[in-house]
Amino acid sequence: MTQNLNRIIKKWQRKDLVILAARPAMGKTVLALSCALNVAKSGESVAIFSFEMSKDEFMLRLLSMKSGVNSRSIKNGTLTLEEQEKLSQAARTIEALSSTIALDDAKDNSVENLRSKLSKYTAEKDLGLVIVDYLQLINTSNAKKGQTREQEMFEISCGLKSMAHDFNIPIILLSQLTKIVEKRKDRRPKLIDLLVFGAVEQAADIVMFLYRENYYNLEFKPEGKSELIIAKNRHGPTETTFLTFDSINTLFRDFQD
């Protein structure tokens, strides 16, 4: 966990709904998993709900992050002896944390099922963090006839905020951004770029965006420089902090000038 990111995380409070949004392939899932590992290492439990990636895919991400070994090499089995040792050490670390990290890839992606699962998890252990990946894949079984997607998103966002409050936990909700951001000269995300902007932003306590200039301009150096933009913060000021995204080893580090 980077010092900059750890400083940001300390600003979260129980009962917070934190939106982490970005365009695809910016690294939002990696960032969320980094947060999960940090919380787990502190001794608190974490629940991760994925409606897109399987448990095996999440485990591959975790192993790559902890070992520093390219995930492609792990998949292909083309590992050097040094990489095998790193992978073994990472596997032991993750195994030691397995009792504090619950990975749930169930395909029932309704708000109601999330609440039921969280009720079960919180009855068994004190959760320090919940991650939901991601907003646009969540549905509600109580959707009303004629209800617009914006109205449904508002209901979903409010439902997640209610869970954060009722179960006394911070929830990180991953979200995609609209393609509108691609049409601007300055493609740094803004609150209005959130899909169904008003509904999601209204429910969130904190809204964070990930941005990498190299994603759009391959000649930009250093290529891994990333911006973590806090665009909304009910507890304090908004700000931007800088990280380095290591795409080979799929992890974030503090940015060094």
C-alpha cells in the first residue's frame, strides 16, 4: 500500500459510500484490491462482491499484485525459479489472509441479495471494508414498471448507502464513466461523467476518479503516472494525489518525480 493511498484511505469513515470510477483499463479494480489487502493486513475483514470477475480471476490478480509476477506468466506457467519463489511467498501471504477476505462472485446481482449477504457476513465477523464491482451490473428486484435507468440507479445507490450506514461499514462501489469524457480535450474525469450522474453523486460521501494520461497519449512520460482525483468529499477538501501504475505487475506505487 502506498503512503499516498493510505493517507486517502484514512479519511474514509464507517458508514461511507465511496465511489471509485474510471474508464476501462485504468486500474480501478487493482486499486480497490490494494485497499482490500491493506485493510486485511490490519486485521479487519473484507468482503468483495464481483459481478464480472470470477474468484479465480480475483485470486490471479491478488497473486500478481503480491508477488510482482506478471499475471500472463502465471497463467501460462512460464515462470523462472525466482518468480516461482516469489509466487510461493505471495500465495502463503494470501493464504494467511484468507480468513479475513471473502470473495463472492455469485451471479445474483440484486441490491436485495447484497443486503442479505452483508447481513450474513456482518453477523459472522466485523467487516472493515466492502467492495462492490461494479455499479452498472447491479439490478434491483423491486424495479417498478416504467422506471427509468436513472431512477433505478438512484434506488441502487441509495440502497448501498443505506447498507453502509446500517452495517456500519465503508463500501467502495466501482463504476464506469460515460464515453463523453473521451470527446473532451482534457479527459480528466468530472462528476458529470458519472453514468447517471445525479443519482450516483447524490448518494456518495466520497467520489474518486482514476486518470492516466498515457492511456490516451502513448508518448506521455512517465507512462505509469496516475492521478487519483477526489472530486467529492463530504468530510473535507477535494484534492488530487499522484500514483504510479505498474501495468506489468498490476499494482500501484507512490509516484516519484
